[in-house]
Amino acid sequence: MGSRLEGFAWATAGRREAPHEIEKKLHEQRARVDLLPARPRFLFVIREGADTDLTLESLERQSYPHWKAVVVGAGENPVLADGCDWIGVLASGEVLNPAALFLFAAEIGILKPDLIYANEVLCHDGWKRPSFLSKPGPSDLTLWHLDYVGRPWVISRSSWISLGGMPAGDHDLLLRAREAGLQWASLPYYLCHRRWRGVLPAPDPETVRSHLVRRGISADVRLDGARLRVTPRVEAPLGHRISAIICFRDRAEWTIRAATALSRIAGEIPLEILLVDNDSSAAERKRVERGVEGLAARVIPFPGGFNFAQMHNRVVAEHARGDVLLLLNNDVFLDPQGRLDEWAAWALHAGVGTVGMLLRYAHGGVQHGGIRARFGGEARLVRVGHEQGEDALTTASREVFANTFAAAMVKRSTYEALGGLRAWDVANGFGDVAFNLECVQRGLCNLFLGGISGIHLESASRGLGYEYWEELEIERRFPGLLQRMLRSDLGLDRVPEPDYSLRDFLGQYTRARLRRSAPWLDPLRTPVKKILRLAGMVLKGARQT
């Protein structure tokens, strides 16, 4: 074992392995090498730098022995050594888990892919404070916006040669591998450690633009700060129409604000706003009608009990004239920086099911960054809910399993092909999840746009409730997809190492319980922090005097 790797914190998500457990695993793997279905020979190209020796030490510690390494300087192209079957690239200072090559070899022997990659650990403050980066399966939509493959990856020698190597970098090679239709495989293990400065760099716009041209996709590609924005071009935008459906009951001020904010970001594609009145008082309805004068808006009555699915199904069938549908809650207020054209362009793109957006609470915290799944605890169900973490990927556009229908677009043809929303069993809760997962089952991708955002007063109109039967129906109908959701997630810290300290219990557990049982406390978090900070400053000043 290399001296610099003594005591290195090899990460197992959820629990650290003790040194004796690591050594036992590596010893067993070394004894099983000859039993593998295939024994590929790896060549790793290492970009020279100050910590090249650390990367080489991690290779020397591998339980799988069939590998070589070549160190190249900046801008140099490697000469492939004879007898190598698979090629990988590492930067100076990147550290492979000692089981990495054994696991790669096992997967290659079983699946016989052309390219294989794994999860990684991003380390803050040197090698401290690890964050687990879980990666989804192959996704063109995500790869256009973000190089989520990162490290480690290996590609077959024949594929490397046919693609011409990687003169333009990792991301260019990955995009060309997608163009060539190569078979990809992903491993759920965390097999590479690298230092992380808190920002995942955006792909090179020209690289992505060239890739889309080769694919015959007409799109605008531009950098927006640290984020890459890709927008398909819509042929004859005036030939399309967006039908925005906003359901409301009373709360005229919210409905007017939602419709006005929506109108302000309308672009070239014509927009109609359908305001569905579910038994509002005469005074509130009149306020809404007066408040939307001058907008392309109509008020449509829907008397009777609140049924989110039925209301939308009927409005789409009887009133909507658009070929793009926007489902928008009346307590969602879109930011003026967004553009409906960009949103609708993705909804119209071939192979896309739903298109969602970033929603925040009024105090700035993330309310929706895609929909994820987690283990259910006391309910013994897979719990499905919004991704609310704030991390390097929060504003990145990417493929997700599902988007909330508090603010989402979908082609009318897709909506009708799926039979609309289910009004009988998941009418008001989890109907959006069911629709999204049905899209996935039919081979469509659901896209989350991090560059379009808004404020959501979550459940302010309808209130909160525990929709147990609806959640049970999702688990019953989509067990396979829920397992994929549990184990494939693009965010950070999805499986943190457990902390059983009293401080953790009083802090994280109690705070989580309060947020669930008393959501009205959440908006008070920011002002309370400011008050406590001010009180601390006052006390500090008093002690000094």
C-alpha cells in the first residue's frame, strides 16, 4: 500500500468500511480474478500534475492486476500500448477505489458494453467532507447540458480508435460515443475520489453545438454564467399555441399574480390562459375577471368537488386550442428571466414527455428540483417527493424521472395518448408522478430546466394531507421504476453516512419532523436566523464592554 494512501477513507455509501473489511474484500477479489468471465487489460492515461504519484499509487493498490499506465503532459496524445483492451483517463490527483478495476472487469465480462462508468466521491477541504455523486444511466438530454459522467470511465480499445481518441477532451469523446450508438453501462459503486471546489464546470458550448449539428438537431447553445443552456429551435413558432391551465378557488390575488407573471414571459409562440374556477365566491371570481383584463385569458367554470385530474382533462378536451399544454398552479409565480419559448421548444422536441422547472419557496429554499424517491420508514412504502437539496446541480438542466405538475409543460398529443390524468384514483395527489412514470415506460424522457424558475407557495391553495392510498397506488403500478429512482439519482449526498449523535438527533431529525408537521414554520427560518445572529452580535458586544 502506498504511504500516501494509508488510512485513506474509502467510501461505502451509508457506512464507512473498516480497514480490516477493506483488506478482506481485496484479498477475496485477488483470489477470484481467474474466475472472472473476462479478464480485460486496462490502460490508464494519466494527465501529469503535482499529484500524479497519488493516482499511480491508487492503481498499484488495485485488487485486479491486469493494467498499465502512461503519464502524458498537457496537450499530448497517448500512444496506445500493445495488449490493452480498455482505456481510461485520469487527471493528476484522482484516486481510484482499490476495488475499481475488479468491478469494471466483472461488469465487462457480463454485459459486454463499449463504455462503462461509475459513481464518484467529491471531496471538500482536501480529502475531507466527502459528497457522494450518484449518476443516472445514459441520457442524451443530460449530457447535452452537463458532463455528468465525470470520472471514472473506461472505453474499449476498438471504440477509442474508431472515435479518434479524445483530442477535444472527455466530454467530446462521450458525445461522439453517443452519436456512434455505443453501448453504455453504469456501476452504482463509488469508485473514484477527486477534489471538488463546489462547481461542476459547464461543457464547452462549441463542443455541444458541433455534436447537435452532427445529430441533425437545430438548437441554440449558450453559456448562462456557469450553466449551459440548450434550446431546440421551433420551426414556424406562430404555427403552435400554448394553452396554460390555471385552476383556482377564491384567492383572486394569487390567480391574478400567476396569470400576469405568465403573460410577461410569453414569447413568439401564442399563449392562451384558461382560468378554471372551482366554486369561487362571486366576488372573488369578479376580482379575477377584472384583474386579467387585457391578458389573453378566459375564465371557465368547473362546479363541484375539487378534482385536479378531471378539471384538466375536461378543459383540454373542450376548451384548450394549443398543441402545448402548460399546467400551472395559481400559487406559482414565474420569474421574469424565464422564457415560455424555451420551455415550449423542449416540450415539442421529439422523445420528450414532460418539461418541468425549478421552484423555490418564498424564502429562497428549493421546493422542487425534480422528483425523487427514498425509503419509506414507518409507512413501509417507497416515499416519492420533491428534490429539495441545494447543491451544484440545482440549476442544471437534466433528465429526471418526474416533474411536478404545479408547473410543467407537455405536448397535447402526448397528454391525449396517455389518456390524460387519472381522475378516479390519483386525482389530486401523485397524479403527476403517475403521468411522468407512464411517459418513462413509453420511452419518453422527462426534462427538468434549471434555467427557468419561480416561487411556489406549496399547497397553499389546497392544503396539506397524507395521501397514503395514492402513494400506495404508485408503488403498486411502478415497482421497477421506483427501484431505479431509489438507486439512480443525479444529486449529491443522497446516501449520507449516518450520524447517531445527540446533536444530530436534536438538529436534523427534529428539524425534519417540524418541517413535515408544521410547514408554516419554514418561511420563518430566515428571519429567525437573522434575529439569532443579531442577538449573538449584541451579546458579544456586551461581553466585550
